[in-house]
Amino acid sequence: MNMPLNIQRLFAAAGLGLFSVALYLHGNEALWNDEIYTLREFVFKGLSAVLSDYHVPNNHILANVLHWAWLKVTGARELGVLLDAAWRIRLWPALLAGPTAWLVFRAGKQIGGMPAGWLAVFFLLTGVTFQQFAFQIRGYPLGMLAAGGFLMLTLQWTAEQQLGRWQYLGLAAAVAALLYAVPFNVYVVAAVCVAALPAMKAVLRARGKTPVLAWLGAVAGGGLLAAALYLPVWSQVTSNEYVATGKAFQKLHLDNALLVVRHFMSWRWLLAPVFLAGAWYAWKQHTSRQQLILLAGALVLPFFFSALRGDTPPERIYSVLLPVFALLLTAGIEPLLRRLPAKTAGPAYVGILLYGLLTYGLSIYFVRQQLRRGLEGTTRYQDLNYNYYQHFYDPNREFDLFRSQFGAGTVLILESTDEHDLPVYLAHKRQAFVPLDSIDAYLRRRQPMYVSSNFPKAFMREMSKMTPAWSCRYLQPQIRCPRIVVCEPRGE
């Protein structure tokens, strides 16, 4: 080991600080469209609805079973409680994030001991994509936890360490949880199985066929358990639009893969040449070769399988690969650091630590600047790292301000919204509101209008073109989503 104890403590403190920042940013963010739909249509309808209704893929079944249990234990009986205090439900995925980081640390140790363990956790936490998904009320936090367990036990198995009965049961449970959280994760399980073929050959040669059959049996057992649990909704799982096939190997598939990897990098581009140099060295010296093949295959093959089938899942589905990505970076970079002399290794680790913290801060800044430009403009760009619902989204603050100034009886017009988010907030607050098509009546009566919009700048621009005799202004000066626009006839 060439990472001094004091530097290990620095990595531990940095990891704790990064998680605290992520918790501060996202631990109480307002519930948004998909999350509200998940809670209304499945979780609050009861366990039977979660287990037997898959009319849309929003029902990440195992995650929603756990959400249902969490709400029962914590006493949140209705959606309104969570709309007012989202932390009461977000505390649950936050509790999953800690074990996820621990499993990634344990998996990293299988690659290169304690230094690799700390690097793996650090690479996971300094990528802003992890915090974007770690607190969501969806199946992604659970999927990352299960993926971490699956990889940790598989890497332990490839490192010629004998797994015990409980570890094989844990492996089966991780596979079952991975699949029962989000069906798409079958690509991840299949990718690991294919990428593990060289390791299987090595294990077979060194320890015989029993460990290979045991590993395959555990993975197959977990898959069969998940398939059995899906039986009540099997037809819905296998026939929805997200699993429909299309033309194989389109340019779109490559573009999506590159976009996901680019976002996983989170502006840490100086790590790329270090990784390539380290991976080349490890390959040449037969160091971590099996781990590199396993992790590279686990990262790349899900995109290949999707392209082969011709399906086009949303990019967020690939968030489950974040532990894979962090461990792959580790498998390439740690062997390079390991060969450094002791007097150089310490500064090198400190350099990576400082660089990771710097790029983390810059990543948050760049994301918020991009989103701010979108909210101040008329068009938006939104994907993995750029999510308006996780930055600037504050319906409670905007609507409470409106209520305090104009009262619950003053009608609010909703523009550019979805039926599963802002109308739900307004109904909970008992604030009067109408859809956008009511605007003509206000214009005819020359009556002041109060419009809640996700695209306020675009709305005000259209108003100035359509009705130049009217003037519009923001209710308040801060950038928010949604934002209320006050429109009044000029001269009145």
C-alpha cells in the first residue's frame, strides 16, 4: 500500500463532505412529476397496487415496496405531507446512498487494496450524476446499491477468494434486487456475465468448476426469483413502449452512449489520459487485467445490447452503471499510482483529491449556469446532469408567495405544466387555478392575469406579440421554476 494513513483520512473526510453537500442540495428538494406520479398511482394506493399494476414503467416495483414500507413506518399517510416536507421520503434513498458508497469501497479494495477503495468512492462522489439520482423517489438509488453489491461480490470471486454460502445468497439477492428494481437492468446482469467469461476461465483453471457453477447458479437464481416476482405484471413489463424494438445500431445509440459517459465524467477530463496510461500499463503487466475486462464490459455492453435490440431507453436508465464507471476509473488509475515511489505517491493522491474537489465544485456551477440560462431564455436543454427539477425548482415558495400577496381565491393560470406536478401542489394548497385556455376570457374582460409558467420568458414574449396593450412582469426577481408572471392592461 502506498497511500499514507493521513491521506486516507483526507479521502474519508472529503467523501463525508461531498455526501453532506449532496444531501444539502437534494435532500429536501420538492417532489416532481415522475415522483408524484409514482407516489399517487402506486405507493399510496397500497402494496397490492405496487405488486400488481405496471400500466406505466414508473412503477419500479421493489423500490416502491420499500417506499411503501418506509411511509408506513414513518407515519406519512398522505401525499400532502410529502409535498410540504419532501425530506420525509427522501431520507430513505439517502440512507441507501451510504451503503452504496461502502459497497463501492469494498469493491475497490478487491482491485487494489485500501488506496483503490478510497479512489473508487471518491470517483463515485465527485461525479455530479450520482447525487442527481441518489435521492430520487425512483428505483435508481436501489439499483445503484444492488449493482454495488453485485460488483463487489463478483470482484471478490474473481480475485480467487472463496465465497461462502451467505455471500452467494447475497449475490443472488443483489441480482434479484437489481432486476426487480428496474427491468432494464437485465442488460447490466447480462453484461457482467459476458464480461466475466475470462475470469471464469481463470477460476476454472485455478480452483475447478465448483466456484464457477456456484457463481452462475447464484446469478441465475437471482434472475429466476425476479422473473417469478414479475409474473403478476409480466405482460405489461414485456409489452410497453420502452422495451419495443426498432432499427438496430442507429447513430442515436452511439450518441446516447457518448452522452451518458460524458455526463458520468462530470468535467473530470484530466482523469481520462491518466486512466488510459494506467490501463495500458496494467494490461501490459497483467495487473488488474481481469478486472479491467469485467468492468469495461459491464459499462459498454448494456449500450451494445440496447443498440442490438434497437430500443431507445431514456439516458437516466443508465444511472445504475455509476458504480461500474467509478470502479473502472479506479482499475485503470490505481495501478499507475501503485508503481510510483513512496515520496511521489502521496502528492499524487493529494493532487487527485484536490482536482476531484475542484471539478466537483465547477460541475455544480456549470450545471446551474446552464439551467439558469434556460430558465432566463425560451428553450431548455435537459438530461442526466441538467435537471430543472433538481435546481431552481421550488413550487412551494413561489405559490406560497402568491398566496400571501393575493389570497387563495385569486385564480392562477397554469401554462406549460404537467398534470402530475403543479396542479397537485395547487390542489393541496387549495389555491384556485385554471388551465391556459382560460386566458382568452381574461383578455376580453381586460382583467389582470396571474400565470404560472415553466417558460415565463417565452410566455411574456408571446404576450408582447399577441397583446401589446398589456404589460407583464415577474411576481418576484429570483430565478425559479415555476415562475409566476403578472399581466395587466396598460393604463389600468
